[in-house]
Amino acid sequence: MTNTPFLYLQMALKLTTTINQDTSGRLARVVFIRFFIYFLLIIMAVFVIQVSGGVSTHEETQVDKWWKEPIEEGVYINYNWKERIARKETWENIKKSDKVIVYCTGSVEPHPSQISHVFTITEVDLNDERALMRLVEKKELTTGMSLDAIRKKIDDHELSENMRKCGTQGFNIGKVEESDLETIMRWSELGRESEEQVEIKRESVMQKYFTVNPSRIEEGFVLVDSNDVLPEGAGIPDIVGKDSNDNYVVVELKPKIAEYGALGQLISYKGAIKEKTGELVRGIIIASDFDNKIKFGAKMLDSDGIPLAELRKYKLSFQIQDVS
């Protein structure tokens, strides 16, 4: 496989030699410098790793949890790294000075379900049994980027589709775009709650409320572990359950007005669950209101002859009690 950065460097050298034959060399030096700057810009790659709160069994480290290996010891390890082609190719393309984004799953108590740190790779060591990288220049995000925020920024095309692997079962490591790192660092540098972050927190509150009170979605609704019904890489819906007729139900929550993109997100989850279970899957979107496009689209029927989505509005209410 051709190494693109080095190919451009070879082109620069060849062009420099050609120009040197016809000029005093000044133009050649300018051309070479420009190509070399471009070479430096494209040589850095960015990767995302996913860590959990599971017990570490790696002999190379002294910590007791997987997440502590990169964050506290500056090391990340994959055993059996050659078993999957994508993972093997990822590791083989990692090099010194590349950047690493750390995503922590929900079981990492200090940083649950969020991007928490960014590192620079200082060493990569591969052998038949395991792949290992050593990390330096730890940067903890001032404001961690939650899984909900990651999803929203992907849907808004501010993060690449490769970032959708965060939070998915079985994911370990993958290559992302340099622009993803820039977006994440801008998020962190805000250092305060933007309107977007407040909205995401509201969605988290909604999720907790309906998880504790599933019957408020509809009578007879019971929760189902999404990991049991979704194939690997399908993402994580807000809520998955079964209705009183034992049909699967996917629920997406939007604290503000739900736009058309929410319907596409829901359809994707419905399709993934149907593919794995072979059963009918209903879809529900709960939001404060809905734009016209999603209202029209939701009425369309899926392959089982049911609407693509059922739209339900929520309304907040307050009770005031006299405590004097």
C-alpha cells in the first residue's frame, strides 16, 4: 500500500531536481519548502480509542482498571489485535506523533460516556500477541464531550461518521479525521455550558426520567438492554423496550423541536434491531414539538406496514407547595 505523505515528498524532490536544471535554485527551494510543509501537515493522523471500567488483566501495567492504563499510565494495549482486519490495519498505520482521542464508556466512573482526554503517541510496539502504544502530553478536556453530544455533532456534520463508533459494543480503536480533533478541542475550550450543552443535558434528564418511569412512554412498556438486540456498530438508541404486545420499541428523545434527521436516526435503529431479531419493531420520537418534514415522513409505512415513527409531545409541569 502506497504511503501518501512520502509519495508527495518524493514528488517534491523530483520536481526540485528538475527545476534546478533550469534555474539558479531559488525557485526550486521555494517549491520544496511548500511541499515539505504540506508533507508535515498530512503526516499526522488522529485515532480514537475506547476504554471501559473493566478489570485490567494486562501484565504490562500496574493499574486495576482498563481506563486507567491510558489516562494514568500512558499506555494502551490490544491483545489479539490481528483478529479483525480493520483493527489490524488501524494499528499498522499508527506512528509516533499521531494524536489519540480517549472515549470512556459508561462504566468509567470519573468520565462516564464521554470523550475525556487527548494524547500524543510517543511509541508503537507491535508483535504477534499484542499491540501497544505509549502516550504523552495528556490533555484533559475542560468540558468532556458526552455521547449525546458526539451523536448530535455527527448528525450536524461537525464530526465524521467514524466517530459514531464511540459507545458501540466491541469497539476498541479506529482512525478519525483531524477535523474531529479540532472540533473536540473547540468544545473543550468553551469551558462553560453552551446552549447546545444545556440541550444535551436536558436529553440526559429525559432519558433518566423515562428509564425510571417506562410506563410514562406507554402502559405496559418494559425496558430491554440495547446490547442484546442491536448488532455491533449500530449505535445506541436513547431507550429500547417492549410494548404490551411483546413488540420491540425504539424511543428517541429530543428536548426541543425534533427535526427530520431524528427520523433517519430512528429508522436506522429500527432496521438494525429487525435485522438481528427478525421481529417487528415500532419507533417512537418524544419531543417538545416537531417540524413539518418529520410529521410528513413519520406517516410513511415500513416493511411491516406500520408507521416509520409515532410522534409524541411532552410537556413540563411544575407543582408549588406552601412550606411556611
